[in-house]
Amino acid sequence: KYGVTLYVSAWIAGVDYAVSSDDDSDYEDYYSSEESDSSNDNDGDDFDELDEEYEEIYEEEELEDPLYEQQEWNNNNNNNNEDEEDANPITVEQTEAIPDANGPGDNENQTQNEEQQQNQAEQQDQQQQKREEPRVTRSGRISKLPYWHDDYQMHLQTQAHPKLMTREYDVEIGRVIAKMFATFDAMAMKTPSKKRTNKHKTRRRTASQHVQTYSLKAGLKKFQESGKKATMGEMKQLEDRMVFYPIRVSQLTALERSRAMESLMFLVEKRDGRIKARFCANGSTQREYMEREDSASPTVMTDSILITAVIDAKQQRDVMPCDIPNAFVQTDMPEAKKGERVTMKIRGALVDILLEMDYEKYGEFVTIEGKTKVLYVIMSKALYGMLESALLYYKKFRKDMESIGYEINPYDPCVANKMIRGKQHTVCWHVDDLKSSHVDPKVNDEFLKWLNIKYGDVIPVKATRGKRHDYLAMFLNFNQDATVTVDMCYYVKKMVEEFPEKLNDEVTCPWTERLFKVDPNAKLLDEDRAKTFYTFVMKGMFLCKRARQDIHPAIAFLSTRVREPTQQDYTKLKRMMAFLKNTQDEVLTLGANDTQSTEWWVDAAFAVHPDYKSHTGAIFSLGRGAIVSVSSKQKVNSRSSTEAEMIGIDDIVSKALWTRRFIEYQGFDLESNMVYRDNTSAMKLEENGRWSASKRTRHFDIKYFYVTDLIQRTEMSIKYCHTSNMWADYHTKPLTGPAFVKMRNVIMGKTSTTP
């Protein structure tokens, strides 16, 4: 109902709401026709309810309707103007007969006026060019002008930059906007009265809330004492942890002063009304002098999370995700000599707050730069925003884990294991988010106590127990049948809600057979639609690597079209989104069988792309569901299907080796690392190498026979698989019909990988 109100209000205001301006006449005909009034009685009732609530709010508060007063003022003003015009009527003939009031010298005055107008226009052009030039901030970052939406966007112009851009609305548009937002604010904030129905109460509880982050200056102005109290609480916490200490400007080298990071403080109002402050550093200036190796920190791989989750489910382990609070500020900065210390600059209102908190500590170090108070500090702890913070914390946490006997898996530096009471204890971590698992729940209890001793002295470490866990944007549900489901339904629903266009409710396949086809004459998307296309392709890429691997082929193709997307590409994206809408409640089910083997299905579709390149597809499973999926366009052209198959397995061989070695290092003895193939010619080349080569295959690069060496060293085995059971075929081309349903059920874990 809010959407309908926004739609109609925008139309009344002359603002085209997410549609082209050529269709305005259709709206006018629709809302003015008697047929539409009679066929949309429910919509009319909804607007009546909104009007009733609006009037009721003013009655309860005993307020006068400002919109009514504005209307009366306009009517009176219009009547007065009409009376003045009637009292002094002037005809065209009389106008022509009026003598020149300026008399002699009128031409000179007119010339002067024209020169003044021309000078003013030139000055305005110069000011506009100056505004459009990029501005360099104090931190060295290049600041660009904001993107200004035109009148045919769904966003209202509310930016408070009168010097840069002024956007005015006439009275009619202002009345529409005012009533729309007054109604929404009243519905969201007003306490429901007794005479309102449950529908009204529900509507009030679900009214939209606009969450906004404020800078310190703007936040203190808005929240006043509450904002100041939140800021003091944040700075007190940093003081307790001794994150920084003040220093005189004279004690800094010129290099340290020039490299000083700007401090940032943000205030935000939570949904429960609390004001939250967050202090961090603007570490963007560090990129100029820091190497990537000094700032890049490893994180646990998604494949490792899913593999360990399958092992946890198979062994019925107790799983405990943890969250280490303030992880970075608990990490010491490395000792540095003078000239190499990390410095930060605190300015303005935050300096006043620090002086109010502890004048004796900071007062003598405050200096004046221009008209602003400035305090320089040396960082003794890592802080959010600093480039090296994540890597420093990783090194600290790894050292702490190794000090109590944990061994790091060399194939994923964020997975550690330790044998406790004859069983394996596994810990995975992504910065400060941990996943701990052991058969005995008491082991997790003891591990949590250790975490609190090391990291929970100020704020305790948070942990969740049970069978359902929210970890790294995935809900992991551990079931009684030794399986785990990966649930990202909330993410899919949010994608569907945010998609700007209506989606078909009857789509049962995310693509058609023409998914890989490209029309060279297709029309390019405009800027707004191109941004939408890019956003949702990237969201889909995040999703297809985790819980919805069934859309992987669509994302693999659409991701190659983000630079210059066309209307044809947008239609394909829209179909995929419609499929997600109709399957938004589905989850990925993973499980392991008792074969003690890893299984890969690898396939390739020959010359399916417009440039006649082939497409590689693969899935990895331990018995149920696809843990890893691959769907990618091959980098080089091939001259036969056999060559395409050889290129395909070369694309996958590194992943196949990694999964085997990772699982073996987790303490499991694998009997085989099986790769299923459906091309006998490629299998002979892979098994025999050059001995099976002929004139047609002599040109194959030697690297494609690397798999032959792996087979001879028993690190990999290949086995024939019929095409009807080649599950990787799903990721090589756009399947439809029964084949699509059958293979999708296997990939999503609805049925076993065993035929």
C-alpha cells in the first residue's frame, strides 16, 4: 500500500516512478477513467484508510492541517491577483500605444544591462566549471561531485548543497511530498489507539524506517546529549584498551606528520532508539606507501567451510560459532622506531570531548591548525580502518592457537585442528568470526573459556549453541540424518524485494536454450539499468558460490556481460530473478557417504559461445549435494570436443588436488580421488598421454597431459560415466526440461549423486 501511495504521489507530482516518461498518458487515462475506479475498489479503500488515519492524527493532537491552510492561502492569493487584473485591464492596442518611459539614453542603458547579464553568465559558468573540478581532501583522497538525479528518477532531491545545486518544487509538488511523508512518519511513530484495527497496528509496526549514519558534527547537533554520551562511551572503551597515546607535534618527524591518518567518528540511531558511536581511522592514505603483502590478510575459504560442515554433520559434532569482540583493538602494533610510527590526527569536536574526559592527559598536546583544534596520537593498537589491522590480528590469533597445540592446515591457513580426548577439534575463522566443532560439547565449553580469558576481558566472547547457526551470511542447519542444509533464503528474498521490476510467477527454469547467444544489434542499457544489472549479477555470484549453485551457469555468462550489458542480457537476468522468486524457499543439502572417496564430475560443451569457445563445468561432492561447483568459459579456442574436454580437466585439476589434500590433512585416509568423465577419447589421452596421441591430437599442449602424471602417481583416478548421469553437464550449457530437473535435484542435494 505504501508503494501504491508513492507511485500515485510521484505521478501527481510529475515525477516518473521507475518507468519512462512516454507512458504518463497511460497513468492519466487509468486513474481518470470510470472503469479503473470501479475495478480498483480495494485500492480506493486503502487510500481512504490512509486519509482517515491522517485526519485522525490531527484530531488527536488537536493540530490544524497545514495543507488546508496552504490551500486557503493559495485560493485567496489567486483571487486577489484576479481582482487586481480586472481593475486595470490593458488591451493589446493600449500596450502598443504606451510611450517609452526611459526616454533618451535608453539604448545605452539597454547595452549596459546586456553587458551586466553577460558578465553574470560568464561568472556563473566559471563557478560551475570550478565546482565540477575534482577536489583533493585533507587525507589526499580525490572527492568528486555527487551524482545528481534528474526529475525522472524515483529519488527526491534533498541534498543540502545550495552552492552546488538548488532544486526547488512548486506548491503542488510540495503539498504531495509533505502529505506523503507526514502520513508515513505519523503511521510509523504514532502509538496505535484503541479504535484502530489490527490491520492498522500491523501497518504501523511495519512502516519503513530510514536508517542514517551521521558524522560527529551532524550527530551531535541532532542527538545532542545522547550523541555526546555515546561518543564518550566509545572513546572510553578505546582508552581502557590503550589504543593510542598523545604526542607533541614537535616530537613527530615531517614524514610521520604528513602520513597521519584522519580520525573518523560516526553516530547512528538503532531501531530501539539507542545511539551507537563508532570510531575508526581513514586508512586510505596508507595505500601510497604500504605493499599489498603487508595489508592483505587470509580468510577461511568458502569450500573449507562447507567441507568441514559436512564432516561435522557426518560425525554428529557439536558446533559452536563465536564472535570475538573488538578483535582489532586487542592487537598490539609492532614496535617501530621514530620516523616509522603510525600516527593519526584527531580534529575539532572530538578533541573537545577528549579534553572534557581527561584534560590532564590530552590538554598539553592539543595544537591549533588554522582555526581547528588538532591532537596527534601514536597508534599502539590496531584500529578498524587501518590497512594492516586485519593481518596483524590474524598473526596474533594464529600464534595464540599454535601456543596451545593447534596445527594449521597448510591448504587453508584459517583452519586449525587439535586432537582432544581422542577426537579431532576443528576451528575455522574469518577474521573475528569462528566456527568450533568437536564430538564432545564440553570441549567447546573449554575452548570458549579460553577465548574469554584471551579476548573477553572487557566484553565477553559471544557464542551460539544448538543445531542452527548463522555463520558468514549462511544458516547452517545440522540434521539428525547426518546432513547439513545451507540456507540463504533470506538473502534470496531480499534480492527479489530489491529488484526494481515485476517478476514472472510462472518461471520454472532460470534460462532458455539461448542463454549463451548474443545479439550484436541489441540495444545497450541506460546508466541506471546498467547499474542494476551489475548489482544483481554480483549478488547472484555471491549466492551461487554458496547455497544456490543451481544458478551458476546463468551467473557465469551474465558476469561476462557487465561492461556493456544490453536489453537482451537484462531480460536473461530478469528470468533468473523470476526463477529465484519462485524457488526462494529452497536450500542446499549436503552429506557424505561411507566410500571414503572424493568424487568429481568434469565435462565440457564444445564451441557453445558466440566466439566458438567451449564451456567447462564441474561439481565436487562427498555423496550428496554439490559442495563445489564450477561453470566457466574456456580461455582458448579448441578444434574438437576431445580437446575441449582436455582443457576442461586442466581447468579443474588444481581444485581436485586441493580438495584431496585438504581433507587428508584434516585426518582422513582417502581411498581414491575419483574424476568421472563421459568422453572416452579424452580418457585415453589422460590415461596414456602421448602414447594415445594421433595426428589430430599431436598439437595438444604438454600441460594438458599433466593429469596423466597424476594418474600414474595414483593421486587421481578417472572413470567413465554415462552422459545421462554426468552431473557436471548442468554447468556446461543451458539445460531445460526433464534433464534440467533431474540434474538440479542432484546438485541441490534433493537426491544422491549415486544413480
